[in-house]
Amino acid sequence: QVRLVESGGGLVQSGESLRLSCEVSGSPFSVYAMGWYRQAPGKQREFIASITNHGSTDYRDSVKGRFTISRDGGKNTVFLQMNSLKPEDTAVYYCNANRAGGTSYWGQGIQVTVSS
């Protein structure tokens, strides 16, 4: 059974940084493209960043230059480094593992709160 477990969230002030981690277990990590999404109260879940198993990355425009996604195959973990955080970044952040052919898995989500 594939499991994704996020960690690293919390409460920070505007301008500060956080690094989220998502560890994958139960399946070879290398077969998945990994992504981060977030959902703020009353809003739909939105795409933040992704990284393929070859290391190609993509970002939502509003986080470009502030957020960096990376992966460590030795640790079966994907990271999201978030710098210069803003109150509008407040949301529950979700990790996603997507395999070619349509299989997709989600973590349980982790809260990030940025105070002004």
C-alpha cells in the first residue's frame, strides 16, 4: 500500500520560510512524478509545484521565485522549500504522487499558516 506522509508545516510570520517534506513508502519512488497542492478555506485545491522522475519542474506563477521543489531518491522524499511566505500562502498543503497511466496518491495534508 502506497503511503505519503507530509511534515514540516506550522505557523510563521510573513517573510519567513518553511520546508515541507513528503516521504513515500510502499512503492518505488522513482516511478512517480511528485507534486504539491494546497487548499485554502472556502477555495478549491490548487496546483503549486511538480517534479518529474527526471527532475523537470513546474510551478504556479504566484510561487515562482519563492518556492522550490526537489526530490531525494535515497530518502524517497520530495521537498517544498517555501521562502518569503505571504499570508495568502496560508492553506493545507498536500503531497501527490502520480504514476504514468493515471494512478495517483495523496497525503493527508499539513497546515501552513502565515501571519501578517
